[in-house]
Amino acid sequence: MLLNITVIGLSASLSIITPKQGSYKDMIEIEWLVNNDNDISFEIHIYYTQLGTDRWHPLNPDPIINARKYLWNSTFVADGEYKIMVEGVGNNTIIHNLP
């Protein structure tokens, strides 16, 4: 499996550190950074979509709490170009890495 990853529009509140744009296969480490001045505890949800489609697929079945990394087993995803979205939800606030 070979995936071309595009990281798009990073916001000031949440950014993806890895992966960088490029081609990856098999296990892909996704790491993010939340800039949080209000001490909000965020549940993290990660999604991916193939370029040219509007459907986002969840990567993690349960929210991620108190972690900054997720290991994505991409071996079951078809070759192609994809976008990744990391979303944080907490205290009536939603942040993500999309513009």
C-alpha cells in the first residue's frame, strides 16, 4: 500500500506535526499539538478522506484522551491521495487542523 498524504490548512489551535506531506505505507504515525490557553481537556478524533471525495472516515473508534500520537495501520486502505483531519472536542469547543 502506498498513500500520498496531504496535510492542509493548519489552525492556530491544533496542528498536525506528523506525518508531513509525502508518500507513506503500512503504519503511519499521526502526531498533533494542541495550543490550549484555556486548560480545556479535549477528546481527540482522527479522520481521513480520499482526495476528490467528501466523506470523512474515522480512524479511532474511541476518543483519544491524554495522548498526542496515534498509529494508523493503513494496510487496508486503497492506494491513493488522502487528507487527514485531527479534531479536538471539549467544553463546548471544537478545534481541528482544517482552515
